[in-house]
Amino acid sequence: MLTMLVALAASDSTAGTVVAALFVYLIMASAVVVTFIAFIPFVFGYANWYRRSIYESVPLGDLFDFYKNGRLWSCVGTGLLRGLYVMLWSLLFYIPGIVKSYSYSQTMYIKAENPNISPSRAIELSTIMMDGHKGQLFYMHLSFIGWFILSWITWNILGIVYVIPYYSAAMAFAYEEIKADAAARNVIDIREINPNVYDNM
């Protein structure tokens, strides 16, 4: 295949330009896909690290937990499925996509807390949990706008040192509060998300 493309490029300058452009595009697309796949498990690990830090001291090495123990493709699949759902809802104009992005916002935390749960079930549970909380989370996000502007002004130094950790901790606390409220309302079984929740009681 590659030999044929090289031969075609050598025989026709126009074809050569097209082949070169196609080759560069394929390389760039592959790089984006590989980066995306490599980044998703870190995002899961990062979110889970902050969630667990609420209750215990967590080693920094646990940030990379989702690259191990067969969890890589499961969390990649969850991230891709969530992204696909949001994209499809966004085709109905932006508002449905934004609303659904909030409905699915707890998917990552649910999957991180229980890696054995299926991607579709994690999304479903997030939707159930976020019923009545989407507006609250939206206003919470709005409250960080000033901080992100300050981060931008300081070339993200403030973001790295303070704002991003503060934001990540706030989102982890929000997840725990939303989960507790859903359990209190009996709309979810907390053991489905954390099977060991009653072990130490």
C-alpha cells in the first residue's frame, strides 16, 4: 500500500501533494486518537484520587491505577461512550448537549469507584443521581470563572498551584454529596456503586 502511494506521488506532482497531505492527516489523526486513549485513564485516576483523598491519605502512584489491572480499556470505553452520547445530543443544538453533559457528569466518578460497573450503567446512574442537581452543579462551575480568569492572567501558575486542585477537590466533594442525596432518596442502591460501603460499619 505504502509502495503504491510513493509510486503515485513520484509519477504526478498533484497526486504527490494529495498523498503527502493525506499522510500528514493520518499521522495527526493517529496522534490525537492515541493521546485521547492515553489521557482518559489518567483523568479517571485523577478524579478518583481526589475523591478518595476526602477519606484517607492516598499515594500519588494511585493516579495511574486505571492503566493497570485490566482497567484501561474499560475506562476508555466509558469515556468514549459518554462523549458519544453528549455529541449526539448536541446535534439537536447546543442546549440539549449541555444539559446531557451535566446529566452524565458523575459517570467518571461512578466508574472510578466501581470499575466493574458497565459504561452504560454508570451513565444511567449518573443521570439518575443528577436529577435535581444539574442547576446546582452549573452554578458551582460558574463560581470558578473568576479563578480561571486569574489563572489565565498568571500564565496558569495560579491554576497549577491552587485553582485546579481546589476545583478538583470541589468536584469530588460535589460527587459525594450528590451520591449521598440519591441514596437518601432511595433512587439508587449505594452498594451498586460501592459494594464495600457497609464493610467497616
